[in-house]
Amino acid sequence: MRKFLSFILCFGLLLPAPALAAQQPGLPGTVVPGGHTLGVKLFTDGLLVVGMAPVQTGDGTVSPAQDAGIVSGDMITHIQKRAVSTIPELQALTGTLRGEALEIAYVRNGRMFSTTLVPAKSTQDGQYRIGVWVRDSMAGIGTITFYDPETGLFGALGHGINEAETGRLLPMGSGYVLYSEVESVRPGEPGSPGELKGAFRDDRQYGYLLRNTETGLYGTLPGPEALGPGPQKAIPVAQGDEVKAGPATLLSNVNGDRVESFTVEIVKIFPSDNEPRNFMLRVTDERLIALTGGIVQGMSGSPVLQSGKLVGAVTHVLINDPRRGYGIFAESMLREGMMALDAETSGEAAA
């Protein structure tokens, strides 16, 4: 059993924007609501530069990558025209070539660049280094929002997974979903957001990830096992203009592997396309408040139901008031998820 903390939520201000269009034709009319936590493991599409690491040499401190124009947020994709996607691959190439000039190809803001640098030999361990901290993967727990039995599509989190050091959306190459359960909760307090502390098992893989977007994490499951124990019943998906201020129900897994229902109130609707914050909600369930203090990290993606329909998912918590948070319309998540699924089945890719 491997333990990981929940994903860090993003906080910010909400600005009004034009109203959303009606639900697009072709979207599933019903889905199975989630609420169960799931472990996810993401692998980057290359090596994400998260910081500079100057190299101590016999001639002083040098920064080969920085001197060559590489900055935090760049994604290194090729070295000497060879694709690299893991840290061991980078280490093997720089070690084997031992101080030779390297051609580095990298992506910045969607554009491809190349540069040349010479790795420096570190006096600390004798290894040749290019002078960067890089990331090739990320792991954590989140909450599944919906599952479509017809296509196997699922959506989770309701917001994208950002790289901690740069704050940017993590470019995902591949990933998979694992069994998860909640082991403990650190309740939220004003000024200090709480979190679900969970564990997942590498030997219980459920499905695969397709896309990491600003509106959530999407993938496919072979069946409803990741939704947790208990019956799974499909319910209608509400369009954005059907969501109203008033009582609602939150489905969330805050203890073990059980999904429970809690009362909340939708207090304000933002008729906008400024995802992932389309409405504000307030936790009214005293049992949930006693357990978590309200909304905590790891609950992102918890489904919100109203009038028998899936209306959205929790995305953010207000730092100074953990009983309040934001949510995204389910319609928006489903639309994005279907686009990811269509691109996968048609063999399309962004260029």
C-alpha cells in the first residue's frame, strides 16, 4: 500500500463572463455519479523543467541549461534527436556522452525550440549534469465525478492538475487509475485548507487517463469498480441553465471506501464559461462539518446533485471559509470528456 496526499487545489477570484450555450447534442443524457476517491498516476509528455540546479565544477558554479536559454516550465522532449520521457533516460544520455555537446529539443508555450549545451561534470559526485530539476510523473488522489457505462468515459476533479513548482497545467503523456481509500482527514479551518489523506495500491489498476484539462481529468474505465461498493444507478445530467440556487446533495468519500450523501446549498450561480467555477455552494451538513470542517483538498470532483440530476462537481474551497466552495457544471465536464474520448478513438492529436 502506497500513501500519497491529495492534489493541491487552486484558489482565485471569479470574474463574470457570457452565459454558457445549451447542452450539445450527442452528449450522454444519463451518467452514473461518482463520489469515490481514486488514485491517479500521470506521466509527462517529456521532462518538465521545474527549476534550475547549478552544477559545482572544478572551475566554479555553472548552469549549462540556463545559459542555453532553457527556463522553468519548458518540456524537454529530445536529446540528440532521441525522445526522452523519464529521468533515468536523461541521466543515461548525459552520462554516456560524457561532456559532449548535446542538442536539446524542448517545448515552450506550445512551440518547439532547440538549443545546444555541454553538460558539466559535478565535483560532488562526478556525474555529468545539464543543471535542471525535472519532473516526469505525478501521483495523488482525487474524486471521480461521473462514469458513462455506454462509453466507459469517466471525469474527475473538476479542475486540472497543475505542476506545483510552476503552477502550470501538467502536460500529460499517459496515466492510469488505481484503487484508493481514505485513511484519515485533516479538517479545514479558516486560513488553512484541510485535506483527505489516502492510499492507493499499484496492484489494483482500474483504467487509463486520456487528458488533463482545466475542467478536469478524463479517462476510461472497463467497468464501475472504481465507483466503490454499493449500487450504481445512472441519473440525468442537468444543463447549466437548469442549476438553481437552493438545496442540493454532495456525494463524497471521506472515510474508508464508502461514498456518502451530505446536504449542501447552492448559494449563487455564475452563468459563465469561466470554468472551473460556475457556481458557489455552502456545506450545511453538520456531520460533514464535524468530519472535515467543510470542503477539503481531495474532495475535488465530488458530484453535486439537485432534483435528481447531476448538476456539477466541487472544484475549489474558500481558504477563509472551508464551508464554502466553487463548483463546475457537469455539462461542461461531460462535453470536455467526450471531446477527449472522440480524439482518442479517432486517432487525433494536438499539433
